[in-house]
Amino acid sequence: KAAEDKSALELLHLSSLLKESEQTISEEQENLTKLAESIEKERRKHVEDTKILSDNLVNMRENYAKEKAKMIEEQNSEKEAFHNQLNEEQLTKMEKEIECNDAKMEMEASKTAATAAERKLNGMVEMINEAKLM
């Protein structure tokens, strides 16, 4: 009788542990789903940010082309050589600014991509570590 009672208690205890494990697994699945949603949201934001940066770059290039055409037109007019030289210096400065901005935007896009990848990787490492603990 005592052995049966002990077995019944152990069975009850094991049943309780199983329910706790199932609950933990369910919670972890919810956490993984939330993490996946968060990663997807971050990815979409990165894509959106990259598109905005790309659009800005296209606009800058278009504006630069317009400004360059305008300056060339001005240079072909009857202005003095000094004035033409000044315009050319401004054009060179604009070219350097655009190159600098291009590099900054590319660097920012790379940072954003690296951040998203790092978050995803950290999330996966966390999931693996939590899975190891179970």
C-alpha cells in the first residue's frame, strides 16, 4: 500500500513536471513567434530605410545633374573668366559633397543591415541557450 502511494505521488509529481514543461515550451514558442515577428518588422524597416536612402541619393544625383547643367550653361555665357572659375570651384565642392554623402548613406545602410543581422543572431543565440537550459 505504501509503495503504491509512493508511486502515485511520484506519478503525480511527474505529471506536474510534464505540465510545467509543456507550459514552458508553449511560452517559448510564443516568445519565438514574437521574436520572429520583431525580426521581420526590423527587416521591413531596414528595407524601407534603405529605399528612402536610395530615393534621396537619386534625388541628389538629379539635383546635381541639373545644377551642373545650369553651371555649364552659365560658363558658356559671356561671363568673365574669374566668374567661370568660381562656378567650377563650386561644382567641384558639390561633387565632393555628393561623394561624401553617397559614402555616408552607404555606410548607414550597411550599419542598419548589420544591426538587423546582429539582432537576429542574438535572438537565435538566446533561443539556443534557452533550449539548452530546458
